[in-house]
Amino acid sequence: YFYRHNNDGIMHKKYSACRLDSTDAVLDRISFLEENGYSEEMIHNCKIFLINDFVNSIRNLDKKSKENRKAIKEKFSLVKPYCKILLKSDKTDNDTKKVIRCLLLNPFLFFYI
């Protein structure tokens, strides 16, 4: 077994605002599921995945970067409607609801958690 060390590789780069592009992919997945008649449970789980993915992306970004803050605001505007839907749902567990409430309060709180 050989391991090659690449100093210019992705493993040596900091997280960037590009990480938030996964939000668009998950939103596309939700739209696909809704348009093609998939079960409500599957769609609900995908919405929860959207929230978790967004929060995990925020946690790893440089909090001092203006570019990152701008990207978070932009992507959060896409995520926010799903937060409200999930909060109203009886299917959403309490731990997820706590995360959503924090997100709605201020998505930048996750820089410090």
C-alpha cells in the first residue's frame, strides 16, 4: 500500500463558501422527489438532511470572511422556507427543531457551536 502526499491537494485546503453549493444539490433533490410523487416520509427526510448539511457546512467556514458571510446569507434565504415547514411538522424530532430555531434566530450562531 502506497500513499501519495500532495501538498496542493484538497486535504490541505480550508473549507470555502463553495461547500455551500451542496445546498443547491439537496434543494434539487427535494424538487425531484416532490415532482415525481415520492413518499412524504422520503421528502421529509431529505428536508432534514438539507438542514443538517447546511449547518455542517457553516460550522467549517472561516467566520471572519466576508465572502463566507455573504454566501451563508444567500443560501440561507433558500433554506429558510424549509425550516419553517419542518418546525410545523409533527414528524420532526425535538433535537432537529432546536437546531432549526437556532438557524432562524441567526445562522451565524453555528460559527460558535
